[in-house]
Amino acid sequence: MDQGARTTDHVSVVLPYFNRADCLERAASSVLSQTYGELTLYLVDDGSTDQSRTVARSLRDDRIVHIDAPRNVGSSAARNLGIEAARSNLIAFMDSDDEWLPEKLETQVGHLREAQGRGLPIALVGCAWRYSEHVEAGRTFDPGPFDRRDVLRGRVGGVGTPMLLLDRAVADARATFDPRMPAFQDRDFVLSCLANDSLVTVVPRVLAVVTRGRSDHVANNHRAAAAWERLITKYGTELRDDRALWAWYHYRAARQLFLAGEVRKGVSHVRPALAEDPMPKAVHLSLTAVARTRGAALAGKLVPYAS
């Protein structure tokens, strides 16, 4: 394919991988099998030490471009390598252990252009998704559109990395994945894309299948706690403008630190956390600090509260 010849709606798909020899072919094949064929798949090897690179190089399709990170730089930096190499404004992101349904890109590109045709500054399109062990997602996805404050408030579902389609002609030009985010990189990326007052919308149809439960997934209590603290640092000015939102982020940071066993550090977030909705938060935080996961479960039974 002529790398210089691109239609307006050509999609660059960025798929980083690290030691995923067992599932990489399935993930890549779900991209290459899309009904929307105008795409380039950027396979970014993040310093794999197993047979992942061999698996990647065995895939035969002239739409594939291989990128090798100089070392294991992490998924965010690896995605940024793909973004830098991409030659189109439309960029989709795929995780190496997930799958797309065949109509994913075709549906999202159509949704994006229809919304933009109505004058909406849509920079991102997400989609509904389900776990691999379930036939249905089991939840309702609101299409929006949503702004940056909605994302900060956690009101937007369907915008994890394997669900996202980005139009960087509309998004904030400075948007990249933050390598310093230990978790929630997708939320942070969406926030960075919408820094210019553009919007995100969601296709309320299941188009992605997510795998969970792998031992090498980055999400854990310690990383999640550090991520909440980094979000507070990065977006503190905006969060302080909303008393309830400021309290909520500190509550999430405290709760996650308690789950991680970092009680002393978690206590530093309790006072701002209790500035709003103090009673249910106090119950949840107290029991979680004392008994971690068992305490959190007990609190959920005694005082149901979003966590």
C-alpha cells in the first residue's frame, strides 16, 4: 500500500504488546478482519522477551507496520510511538488481549462523521463493550455527547483504549498518553484530548470484547491508588472548582490506598474526602482501613454507596 496515499477516513490502529504471544494473533486478526478495510495496523513491540515478536512478524498483511520500542517503555509510551508514526487523523487503539467485533471501525467512523456533520466538535468516539465470558455487556451505555467535566465526573462509559476512535484534527493537538500514569491511562488520555472543549460520544452498541483476570494486567490497588493521586495533582485546578468532585477524588484515593494497605498515606486524603457526603464515606473508609477488601465488602452491605 502506498503510505503516502490516504483518504480522509483512513484509520491508523495502534496496538502495543509486551509478552502476549498467547493472544496477540487473535487481537491483531480482529483488527485486520474489520469490514472497514481502509486501515493501517501499527504493531508496537514494547520490548517483549517471549515469542510475541515472532508471532507479530508471522502475520501476513500489507496493512501492518512494525515498530520496535528501544526497551520496555510501558504501554503509554508504546502507544505514543504508534501515534507519532500514524499518518492519518483517525486513530484507533487496541489492547493485545482484547478483540473487536467486525463492524467496530465502520460503525464508529460513520457515527463520528454523522455527529460532526451536525456541527458537533466530536474528537473521540467510544463504544459499548462486554467481557469475553459474557454474551451481553450487562449495562447501558449513554451515547452523550460528553464534555471534559463529564469525564472528570466518571459519567462516561465505553472509553477504554480498545473502544476509542480519535480524530486528532478535532482533539487538542497536545494530547498523548501520559507514561507517568500508573493506571487509568485511558481516562487521562480522554481528558487530554478534550482540553480544547471538544467532545466525546459513545456508540451504545457492543463492538469490543475485553479480557479480564490476567495476572499481568497493570491494574492493582497500589497502581490504582497512585493513579488517583496523580489525577488529583494533574487536574486539581478543575477539581477544586467542584466541591463534590474534589471530595470524590480524595475519597477514591483514600479508599484505594486503604485497600493497598497504605493506611498512613490514605489518611491524608480523608479530611477533603469527607467534605461532602461524610456519613457513607466515613463508614466505607473506616471499615476498609481496618479490614481492607473484607471491610469494603462489609461496608457495601451496611451502607450501599458507589465506590
